[in-house]
Amino acid sequence: MARDALGIAAHDPRPLTVTGGLAYHGGPGNNYCTHAIAEIMARIRADRSATGLVSGVGWYMSKHSLGLYGGRPPAGGWRPIDTAGLQAEIDAGPVVDIVEQAQGKGRIETYTVMHDRADRPIQGIVLGRLSDGRRFVANTPTDTDLLDAMTNEEFLDRTGRVRNDGKRNLFTPDG
């Protein structure tokens, strides 16, 4: 999602992660960005001409952080910017609605599979979009075959159905 937001082509040859990403380093709710910052800084210290971008998101993809790091001062020196003007521009942009009790066809935007201490998959967590564009968060069924497939195959952009069981949203991928 960050690649798309930054306008980076899907087949851009540059590496997009220094940690493996959320699904592989830290899991939801952890401080994976701190690890990414530490790794970017180690690389910049090894090559002072390097730059690195670290991006992070909040639980519902509604908050985004971004840090740009480099080994040299910017050309022309440090200059303050008009953050109020930038915030007004961001606020004027499109807003994604979040649906708490999701129902219907959906598509996976990102996901992770949680494992127990014995490294067995126990739960899938999906962030997705309904066909009307609203965003949802859901668990997957705890089916071992499904969780193994989600661990070993790419499930981004997979379609499926989401429903609310009265306690939480459940997403079941197609096929």
C-alpha cells in the first residue's frame, strides 16, 4: 500500500523493505518501525551517501508515519516548512470509511498470520476493502490448511467474503 501511495511501480527493482515487512517482523501492534529505523541507520552509517525511507501505519491504515534518513545534510541546509498548509492539503484529500461490522465481498489489502510459541499458525488477520471501497479488519477462520497457505503463498488482492458473527468480522478467502 505504501508503494502505491508513493507512486512506485509494482516491478521497481529497488528493495522495499529492510525487515521483511509487518507480516515478517514484529506483527501487528509491535514496534517494527523501530527495527526498520535501526537497520536504515546501520546502512547509512556504512554508506554516508545512502538515504532511506521508513514508513509505518496505524491499525486501520488511518494514520501514517514517514521518516526520511540520510548520511549528509540536505542541499541548501535545513529549512522549516509550513506544516499547517501541508496538513490542510492532506485533510482535503479522500477519506476511507471504516466499517466495524463488515458484510459482503471483499479483497485483501494486507494480512498477517499469527503463530504460537511452537511456530504453529493460529490466526489470520486481514485488512481489506469491501466492494464499495470501505475498509475492514477481520480474522480468518482458524483452519490450519488456510493458515498454512496464507503463510506460504501470496494472499494480497485475494477476494473472499466477510461477515460479522456478532463479536468480530470473519474473512474467508475464495477458493
